[in-house]
Amino acid sequence: MVDVRMAGTAAALGLSVVSSVSIVVCNKALMSTLGFVFAVSSEPCSSAAGGRGADRSPPPFTYSTARSSPRSTGDLRLVHAYLATTLTSWHLLVTFCSLHVALQMKLFENKDLDPKIIIGFGILNGISIGLLNLSLGFNSIGFYQVTKLAIIPCTVSLETIFFRKTFSRSIQMALAILLFGVGVATVTDLQLNRLGSLLSLFAVLTTCISQIMTNFIQKKFKVSSTQLLYQSCPYQALTLFTIGPFLDGFLTNQNVFSFKYTNEILVFIILSCLISVSVNFSTFLVIGKTSPVTYQVVGHLKTCIILGFGYVLFNDPFSWRNIFGILLALLGMILYSYFCLMENQQKAPELPAPFFHTKVKGGEAGTLLLVQNGSAKVADGVVTEGPIWRSNRDLDA
């Protein structure tokens, strides 16, 4: 039983990494080859690599605009790279249509949830994406990476305060090593401004809350990642489609609908949308099976892989600082996985086998037990209540 859960978790993590890296490579190719300025992922690009004396010119796949504006302080490269808000709304729309087809084919069952919860959840997810894009637009790329690094400590704090979840010192140490390594590999210029800092704060808070809610809703209402994604997709897509064109236009000084779409660009956009189905599905699956913190750890693994792909495929500048940071981050990920596994194994013997709480009325021919592993006991024709599997640890599905 445990092995099956671990295999399912490993498969979800693998799908998340492969699909996310694939969509980033697709979007980078769309940007560098075809000049579609609304398609670059918000994953770090190697223009953030190198020391203070390094060449800061953007790599071929980035779209960079120096925006001189009273909204900023200093010479900030305000527009670096976007997981474009409008394009994300198209991603979510295609995801919903795909899931609807799967529902009609009876590949999964729909489960109705409280509309207020789902609408609020969908809108919150959309707002968090918009705020992350605004944070990137009003801050240097280095400060934006710090914003992303702040998501894990914020998530740990929120889960500790509101859900009484405990994180051992070993796991905290592993996370600290991971964050330090990613910071070394990706963070260089740290230019601050008041509005950008405020937007980053709200971006971190909304992202943390939305990811915690993704896990909480699946556990509390016993819905699968597919069911939750299907229910919330329309509201996320509507939110992003409403704010996307204005946000993208504001940040790039271009209209996404007046852009000249060639056949090649349309092919890559369709490919990006198809890959996004796997990205969105794996995101909900990983958060549901593990935790928001583990999902962020996997996200930083994607960062390291994408930096490597940028060096190999796009000839991005790569320094010993990048290599050291990536190796340190990988060490933190390995330690995090190891400590989580050890803690789960230590906790497992304390939990007797699970059961189905089922009352069976006494009969003449005998009693039918719906019990796993034969661990439940029968008293007066009633299956006695045993312990329930509890999964409040990271990497425990």
C-alpha cells in the first residue's frame, strides 16, 4: 500500500518536472525564433547569471525593455520575461476543454463543490499569477528571484500558524540549503523600489494561500486533483482573460490581439497550450499528494534544470557561481527528500492498518467484512473502529 502511494507520488513529481521544463523550452523557442513577446516563462533566465562584472545583456530568448517611468526608481530592466497573463488564460481554457472531454468519456467523475469556495479559489489563483507578473514588471530580475525564494518560508510560516503543522529542524536545514543554493545560482542584481516591493509581498502571500488552499480543499472535501482543477479552471481562465490583455499591454507596450500571428507562431502556441494541460494537472496532483512546500521544492528543481537547458540549447552564459549554486540546491533537495522519507518511515509503524468504518448487521450465514489487511475486529456483528491513515507529512500522498 505504501509502495503504491510512493510510486504515485514519484510519478506525479516526474510529470510535473517534465511538463514544466517542456513548456518553458517551448515558450523560449517561440520567443527566440518567432519573436512572440507574450510567451516567455517566468522561470529564471540566465541573464541573471554571473557576477557584478558579468555581461548583463539579455539572452536571445528574452524580451527586454528599459521602461523609464516615474513608477520606478533607478534604471530597472522592467520587462524581462513573462509567463504572459493572456497566454496563461488560453492555457487554462484548453485545460478545461480537455478535462471536459475526459469527463464526457467517463475518465473521471465530477464532484460538485460549494460554488463560493471554488469561485474564490479560482479568482485567487488568477490574481496571484497577475501579481507575480506585475512583480516581475516593477522589479529587477534579481529581486523577482528573491520573491520566488520567499514563497517557501512564507508557506512554512502560514502552515505552522494556521494549521499547526510542524517542520523538523532537519527539514528546515535542508530547505535553507536549497534556498541558499538557488539564490547563489539565480540572484545577482537587487534593485528595490517601494511599489515593486509591495507588489512582491502581495504576490508571495496570494501564491502561498492559493497553494495551501489547493492542498486543503482536496483533503477536506475528498476531491481529486482532476476534479478540483475541472471545477476551478473556468474561473481562473476568466479572471486572467479579463485582466490579461490590459496587464500584458501595460508591461510590454504591445497589444496581444493586434500582434501578427503567423502559422508558425500559432503552431507553437497550440503546442504550448497542449503541454499546459499536463502542467496544470501535475501542479494540482503534486500539491494534493504532497504539500505546497514540496511543490515549491520541485519548482526549484525545475529552475536548476531550465538553467542547464539554457546553457546547452541556447548557449546562455554559465559561470562557476551558477554551477556551485545548482549543486548546493540539489544537495538541499536530496536532504529534504531523505529527511521527509525517514520521518514518514518512523511514523508509519505507529499507525496500524487502515480500515473502512462499516457497520455489518449480524446474519445467520456469517459476516461480510470490508476491511483492508484483515486488521479490523468484529464485535456483536459490528466492525469496530480502527485508526485512519493520516497524511500530514510532506511526500506522503
